[in-house]
Amino acid sequence: MTLSNEYVFLTDDKEGFRECREKRTVSSSATMTILLCKAGYIDVYYRGEMVRIRKNDLFVRVPDFSHELGPYEMSPDFEFMQVTFDSSIYAQIMFDHMRVEPNWYAKQEYIKQNPIFPLDDMNIDFFNTYYHALSLQLQSRLTEYRKQIMMLIARSAVMEMLNYMDHLAVLEMKDKPRMSVNQSDYTFHRFTQLLQQYPHEREVQWYAKQLNITPKYLSEICKERSGKSAGEWIVDITVSELRHYLHNTTLPIREISRLMDFPNASFFSQYVKKHMGSSPNKYRKLKRV
């Protein structure tokens, strides 16, 4: 079975696997793929070496702009279940987790270097549950909130995976860091921390100054590490907070503008219209996330 839309590609069929490789995974380094091997094995060339994914192994590929997936070879009895998420889904997952998980960036980097996790029976059941939920969504005729629901399912699956990693004590970030971080990694991590600490600063120049680098270099690092420029990260943070205020509160527009440190209500309205497609009042009435 192979099911897909613009956000999610789901398959347990070898032809579907090949199609995903050709159209999603290789063509876009920003996709996220989660594959559970149910029988046999598959060898995949990834990050400079051939890795083998065996029965009950979970292979997780987060967006990796430095290393694409290379050639692969399946055993004759290979069986699997695979979900690949579009870059927009992963970007939102990454943004959400940055706010609640202090070690999220480090964990993401760890996954890049250690992409295979052996699962026990309970966590295989969890994966099957999320896979089934996504397949139902892809087959449903109700489309109004489909992306939002898929986002929630995807985020739940990622949180379950991180919970399992912590349970196994795979990562000991505070006491025994297991990975080295180069200067660019560190700079991007500091930038994401600053975004959380100062969400109302909306100029790339401000963040670059705090990091003692040029705005151009900061954007280059962000683009290399995440596929988005520093300016795009800042807009995403701002829009996410705007959505919260406009949908989850009854605060007047002028008060929201003041809370988010916009110079005036007129400039605030222009910003919302530019980045969210409509005026604050109209967007609030739409009741969409």
C-alpha cells in the first residue's frame, strides 16, 4: 500500500519505496523519513558508510543537507513500513520541540550520526498505531484540518521516539556529551536559543550582533543547517506567536501589537497581512492554525 499527499508519503511496498526515493527523499534533503524493518534487511549508504537496517530496527533520517541517502540493496524477504514527512511538517516539529526540549538540537544531531534504533514490542506497537492513524488520514475525504492533524500525529510520533531514546539512556547530554559540535553547529544552536529568549527581536542584524558574526554569515549557517535563512526562522517564530494570540485569546489587536513590541498597530497589521495573508481581524475570524 502506498498513500501520499503534499505533506506525507506512506508506504509498505517496495515500489512505493523506490518512488519515494526518487520523488521525495533524494530530491529534497529537507524531508524526514522513519522506516521500521519488519523482516529481512536493507543496506543503505548514508553519511559515508553502508548501514544495515534489520528486523525490528527503526531507521530515522532527519533533514540532512550535508548527506543525502545513497544506493541501497534489499534482501529478498525485506518487509517494512515507512513514513516520509514534507519539509514544512518537519520544520514545524523542530520549531515546536525547540521550545519544550532544551536538548532537541543536540538530539537531532545525534540522530544524524546514529540513525538506527532497535525497538521492543511496545514501541513497535506505538509505531504501528501512528502509521495506521496517518494512513486513515490519507484515505479520509475530510480535508479541512488534515495538515494540522497530521502535524499532531507526526509530532506525537517524534516525541515517542525521543522518549524511547531517553528511556534507553542513549543520550547523556548533561553529564557525558557523546558528540562533538563544530563552530557552525554551535552558532546555529545559539541562534535558536536566542530566538526563544528574545522572540520579539525581528532583525537578523540584532541576532548576528549577539553572536559576533555578520548577518550574511548567520543566514548561510541557518540555511546550511536547516534549509531556512535566519530571516525565515525569525518570521516563523513571530507568526507562531501571532497565531497563538489571534486564535487563543480575545486581546484587542492594539494590545497584541504592544505585547509583541511592534512600533504601532498599523505596522502590526501590515506585518500580519504580509506574512499571514490577511488582516489580523480577518485572520482571527478564520479560526485556522
